[in-house]
Amino acid sequence: MQPQLSRRQSTILKLIVQEYIRTGRAVGSKSLLERYDLGVSPATVRSEMGELEEQQFLAHPHTSAGRVPTDRGYRYYVEYLLDDTSLPVPEQITIRHQFRQVEAQVESWAKLAAAVLADLSGNLSLVTPPRSSVERMRHFELISLRSRVVLLITVTQAGTVREVILPLTEEIGQEQLSALSQRLNPLIRDLTHEQIRRLAEGAGDLPGLVLHQIADVLRLAEQEAQSEVIAEGLDYVLQQPELGHGALAQRLLELLRGGAILSVLIPQLKTGEGVQVIIGTENRAAELHPFAVVLASYGARGHAAGFLGIIGPTRMRYGRSISTVRYVSQVMTDLLRDIYETDDEERSHHERGR
Amino acid sequence: MQPQLSRRQSTILKLIVQEYIRTGRAVGSKSLLERYDLGVSPATVRSEMGELEEQQFLAHPHTSAGRVPTDRGYRYYVEYLLDDTSLPVPEQITIRHQFRQVEAQVESWAKLAAAVLADLSGNLSLVTPPRSSVERMRHFELISLRSRVVLLITVTQAGTVREVILPLTEEIGQEQLSALSQRLNPLIRDLTHEQIRRLAEGAGDLPGLVLHQIADVLRLAEQEAQSEVIAEGLDYVLQQPELGHGALAQRLLELLRGGAILSVLIPQLKTGEGVQVIIGTENRAAELHPFAVVLASYGARGHAAGFLGIIGPTRMRYGRSISTVRYVSQVMTDLLRDIYETDDEERSHHERGR
DNA sequence: GATTGGCACTCCACGATGCCGAGTGCCAAC
DNA sequence: GTTGGCACTCGGCATCGTGGAGTGCCAATC
């Protein structure tokens, strides 16, 4: 869609979108002029509105109602009419500060990100924890919980930590377990689950069991990366008058169960394209047609990565949502870089940060 | 409250509660007799109903409506009128089967429990992951992520695994880190965070840093045990007609944010008392007055433990909820026992299981 | 040719009205 | 103690009328 509207039409569309987002009521020519002086009469505005409706940017709920933006109208608004603001600095500082509190615990990043997104946008937020699509082994440990029950802890290259319980057929002491892990660890460092499984075939009884389990864990971690999602701000969903009453909110919550929403969203996500906005029927999944989605990925290049975003009614504050998503994704990317990046990269990054 | 109703009054109360739970509409004398033959006329039922209302077991929404159970009415029903059924065996088998799938991953137990509770009860479920109120150290590992960034993994006696990132001032190789952990691990096994912190004081630079961090992690784990909660079945909340429309559902969701609901519920939870039912205004917290809570704790004696339960409208299927909560709590307790119990205990437990 | 004021028309939201059905409470009779 | 009868009550629902906001069109004007 190219910009194809006259200056005045653009102005009117912009005001109608803003006004509708603000009030939630269809906007009429007169009431629009009461708030904004356009230097023309209602009749003129009406004729322009008629033109905009002709071109599918606006719609009437019914004959004697005002105009409401269509998905196409929102799209044009987001594309060409939105003042490209970034998040206010005080809020940036607050966010950075909050993240600093949990800097050390990687698992809490995603939770915090979800909370921040929800609170700042006033919408439902979704965040996937940082994961790698191909998990490679970093390190594992065997810890004796009690006789014949061992805890296997695996750390992947991407920093994901997993633990599984390993029942053994015979009793094996902590010393033996430590020796085993010391022997195996160097062998499987940086290998994928397939490679480890191949190794397991040739190995002895106990090592074979352990290696098999490790391979399983790695494979599982990759699978879960496709389905684990943290959501926050459910209460905001109900605050939306247009969603709260109908069965719409319920549908949305159902989509969240078991991360089903991810398989709906991911196919549409273009990685590394900054913030993406998907409005109403632009969503491939029909369930999401009543909603707008603001998405971004974070992390980078084969390292741990994920995506985050917010979902709300198409009548959402796009400017605010986009700047929030953009900023939080940046913060998450920075955090990940601080862990995995080589020193060179890190230095240049910190310089950029000033 | 002692049983204080005549046989016929009890029957009528029971039928009214059941009928109201089934239909959600106030129950009248005539419509009650249409479904159930009590061998008496509507007028008789009416007079009994009047008596029950007198005693606060029933209430009228308005003059010409049927009767609705009061919280007191539900209480009497749960206490004396409920047929004490256990969960149907096929469902028991399904649940056991589902847990067997994730047996090895301790972290997924709570999630699964929440999903099962929600699906079987058709209500919102809450589950806290198994935690110990006094965390003691089991084992830790140091893993070099990259130069000067180390991942510290701690495993507590209760089996909780935590990871934190440790920035160092100077570069230290994996070999040195492994040596350090091998030296320190035996020293701090089974210690609390306070004891470890005391040890840290006298230790050298790096060991001191590590021990301090470990103590922090332990302390944090204890704190989080008080606030971490998994909820499932939010969509069911909205299906409840009496909640979906009002702002009530929203209030409930707000309570869930950040585990605030735990601090509301825990003070009222008596541990080791089987399944507890808290109905409406019996809840100390006013926010929960519109709801009924079915709660149980699981786990045992200083080991990892937690609680689980469901929250729904006071008009809930108490029989089903209670039996579900009871069964799932039993399953969780069994699972934990299989990990931590000594072999003796385990044997007798398995024998009981047959 | 664009803009404007005027005007008829449309339709929703909202309150008032009336009716029906379900339910109650009471009472006299059994 | 139980019953049938009866007057009464009240919410729910449909119907109706009104007012306001908004539109579309057109002829007049700049």
C-alpha cells in the first residue's frame, strides 16, 4: 500500500483513528470538529470521510453512526501517519533498572519482560524465553539424590539449564558419578543431540544410559522452545470493553493454553525485521482476526533467542505498543549479548550504549 | 456447625444445592418437585424452604424468585450432605499415565498438576511447585560461559535447581572452577544459607564470592517459595456466566499477578489436614468472598512440599472438585516420596500402592 | 470546482409501559 | 402436619416512542 491520500484526507484519517482509539466510539464529522479545528465545515469533512470509506479506510457500523477505522485504515495509520516516537526516557530508565535487579537470573528475564510489556502497553503480553533452535551441549553434572536416584543437570551452549531424574539399577556413589561426568564432559561439548546419541551407542552401560538421557534432554529442549511462552496482563484483556463482554476474551485465553498461540504466530514472524505489526484480518489465523499483534524477535545469530510481543484489540495504542516492544526487545538482546558475546563485540556494544 | 436439620429438610437442602449448581437459576418449590419426587406437595416444600431460609441456609434474590443456597448452605452441604465419592478409576488411570510421561522432569510436575486440576474441575487451578521452607545445600557447579562470565548452578536438598550468572574480575579456566567446586562442595553440603554466609566470611577472594552467591540463591529460593504459583484454566473462569460478565473475573486475574493470591490463601491453610474447602465469606480476604476455594497441601515432613487447589464460583461442583484435588495431591505426594524417601519407606509405600 | 449551510432521513440508545410466568406467603380445610 | 387455593410480587422480555447523533444530497456561494 502506497501513500495515496491527500494531505487533508491523511489528517482526517489520523484524527479519526486517534479519536476512535481514545474513546472507542464511532467518530462523526461534527464531534471531530468540536475537538480539532480543521478550518473546514462538517460537510467537507463528511465528503472526505465518504471518500475514505470508498477506499476502505473507514467503515460505518450503520447508516446513522460515525466512522470507524478498518484494518486497512489502521494499517495506513501505522505505516504513514504514526509519529515515530521512542519510549520516554524515564520509562527507559525504570525498565533498565528493573532488569538490573534480575540480571543474574536468566530464567527471570522473560518473566520480567512480559510484566513490563503488559504494564506499559496495558495489553496482554507474550514472551518466549531465550532458546536456541539447535541446542548444543555445554556441560552436565550428575548428582546423587539418594541411592539409585540421580539428578542429571545439563547446560546447553545457549545457557538453558535442564534437570531430569535418572533412576539407576544399581547403587553408584557420588565419587563415581563425578568421575564419569569428568570423563564424558569433554567428549560431548558442543555436540547436538543426534551426535551425542551416536556416541551413546558405542558406550558402556552407565555412560550409554547417561548419554542417551542427555540427548533426550537436548531434543526436548529444542521442542519446548517451540511451545513455551510466558503471558502476562490477562487482567488487561478483560478491561477492554469490546473484548471483556463477548466470548472473545475467552477465545484468546484458550489460545494461550499450552502455547498454542505460538504455532499460530511463529509462521508469520519474520526474524530480524524490527517490530512487526499485524492488524486484524492480516493475521493468518482466523482466531486472531479480532486482534492486533505487535511482535519483535530478540537475541541473535544462532545464539539463544526468542520473541516477544503484545496482543490487544485492533483498537490499541499502536505508537505506545510499538515503542515498548522495540525497547524491551533491545534490552533483552543487550542482556544476551553481555553473556555470550566475545570481548571485542562487547566493548563496541558498550560504547554504543553511551 | 452441627447437623441440626430434619431428614426432610436435609433432603430438600441437598436437592436445592444440587439443582442450583446444575442450572444456576434460583430453585422454586414447584420446579424442584417436577424433577424429584418427594412425596409431598409444593406447599410443604415451601414451608420447609421458609424454615431453611429462617436458619440462613437459603436466601431469596427477591420476593418472587426461588431459593439460592447461602455460603452457610453450601457449608452444610459440603459437611454433611455430600456423598463422599472418589475420582472415577478411569480418570485416575489417565492422570497417573500423564504424570508418568513427565516423571523425570520435576519442574513439569506442577504444571501438569495445574492442567489436570483445571481440566477435570472446569475451574481455575493453582499449584505451587515443590519447595522446602528451609533450603539446604546439596551441590553446586561452576561452568565457564565465556571469559569472566561463569554460570553457577545450585541444587538444594529439596531438589530445586537454580542458576545464576556470576561476573568475575579476572579470567579463570574451567579446570580451576571445577577444582574449586570439588573443594567447596563437601564443606557446604546440607548447610543453610546463613551457615554458608558465615563460611564465606573467612574464605578467600573467589571462594568467598562463590559462597556468598550460593547463600543468596538459597535465600532467594526460600523467598520465592512464598510467591511462585502456577495457574491454569483461566478460560474456564470466563465461562462462568456469573463471573464472566462482571468485573469479578478481572479481580480474580489481578489477584494472580505476581502470586499475590498466595499471601491471601496461605495464612488460612492448615497443613496436613487433607482437603480444605473455603466457601465465600469464609475467606479471610474480601477479594475472595465471591469464590470458593478447594485446597490441599502435598509432600511431607520438611522435604519439598507445596500446595494445590482450585478456585471457582461458590456455585461449583464440590464433590468433583474435592475428589480431584485430593487425588492429585496424593499423586504429587507419591512422586516426591519416590525421590526423597529412604528405601525402607519406599518399599512399604509401594506395598501400600498395590 | 471546492466548499458550505440546510434539510430530510436513518438508526441506535434509552426509558416507559405492559404482560407473562414463576414463585411466594398465607389461610382455611382436611 | 399437610394440602389446595388464591392473591400478590417481581424480574424478564417485548413493544413502543422519543431524542440525539450522524449521514447524504443538493443548491447556493466563494
